[in-house]
Amino acid sequence: MHFQTISHRVLAEWNKRHFFMRAVEIPGKNICSFTLRLRSEKPNAETLYQVISKIVGPVEWIKTRRSYWKISEFITNVYDFGRIIYSGSRAEGLDLPGSDSDTMLVFTLLSVYPSNETLQYSADTDLILILDNVRPGFALVKVHKVSPVVDVQISSVRMENGEVYLSSKLWREFFLYNCNIRHPSRFDILYLHGPCSTMKIDGIEHDFVCHTWPDVAVEWVNRRRKNNWPPNTLVQEVVESDCILIPVGAKQSSTENLEWRLSFSVAELKLIYSMNHIQFLCYGPLKMILRQGH
């Protein structure tokens, strides 16, 4: 039995001080049940705080990790056609087994708005977000007008009803093709992996940004909150942040190659950065346990 998961590490460290512990593996499950027997010394909150701090890290480490990714984002944003956004566990300030970082190259030369905004933004809208007849969390992207800056026609599919949609599959392949043709020596190890163009070290998602909070997420804005978190000011900040369109469709969907996944990574980072240190110490281990459960 190897105590390598975050839950195992917390319990193992806790056990050194306060408990006898016996781990019993549950057949057919990737989890363990623990039988704990209290030692004579009474455990307290301070001890638990020290144990989790030892694993997640002190507040100075977390601030340093976040600063690293913010500086990296600032340095790498030299493109005139888009911007780099870093997200994932490492950008949040975590550095635990299984922690990852996501690199999103968001194209800003094309404007995307939900379908209910098309009349207001008809002069500026290049792409229209369609949320009808798709699974929750996904959308279709209809081509509203052909942009003179970015050629989307090569990645577009004309449907039987005459409307033209931007294909997530063709967009990924188009991006990969351009990288390999224009920079063959730099991207000779570039290949497709899900929504990413992936190199040996990490993957790059090539996405669009929706400039208006989509209707499908309005319930979160109006939700009743018992503990007043997040506060209204933070909710407004989140709503004003970008919703990212990632080029990957729902598995086994009839329109999988056309669909784009809605990502609220930027909003999630705002919420996580608003946590105090105690809240973040609780969030980190719980996130890792949830990840390992999947």
C-alpha cells in the first residue's frame, strides 16, 4: 500500500501525532477506508493546519507560484492576433502530485457574441454563439460575416439549411497545419491531442473568447447564497470576465465536430484568488481528492 495521494499524505502525517491507523483497500475501488484509533494526546485545529500547510505550502509559496504564472503570461503575450492565458492547478497556486497547467492561446481578432446579442452587435460580430440543440456546456459557432483579418472559411462547414458554422475539428487541424508549415523546425513534434496542439512538454489550446456572459450561466449569477460568497462585487467581476470557447465537442454527439466547449477558467481563477489562506488550504486537498476519484 503506497500513501501517495493527497488524502493519504494528510492522514499519514496526522497519524504520526494523534492516531494509530489501519488502511483497508476496498476491492474493485481505487480508494481505501481507514480505521483510526485516537491516541492519548488530543488533536487540535492548529495541528491539522500545520499538517495541511506542510503539504499545500505556506502563503508565501502560494503567492510566489501565482506570481510566476502571471509574469509568464505577461512575458508571452507578444502576439498581435491573440493572448496567452494560463490556468489549471499550478496557476491557482497548487504544486501537488497531479497538478497541471493549461495554456490557452485565445484569438482576439474575431468577435463572438451570443445569438441574443446579434442585433445589437451586428456591425462588429464575426461569430455567433448558438446554445440551442446542443448538450449543456457546449455551443455551436455560426459564421456571421467573413473577417478580412482571419480566414475562417477554411475551417467552416455549410449545413443543409445554408448556414455556415465554424468546425472545432477543422479549426484544430488548420491551426496545427499552419504551425507545422510556417515553423517546421520549431513545431516538428507538434500533434493533436483533444482540443490541444501538444508538444513534448505541454499542450496549447487555440480558442476564441465570448465577450458576453452566456445565458446558460445566468443561473449562477442569480443563485441564492447563504454565506454571501462570492460577494456581489466579485460576482460582477466574474460576469465581466471572458468565457472561453475551446475547440472540442461533446463525445458521441451528432454534431461533435462542430461543437465548442464553454470554459470559465478565467472566472474560476478570480474566485480562487479571492479565497483567504485557510480557505485555500481546504480547497487544495479537496480538489486533489476529487481529481483522484475520477
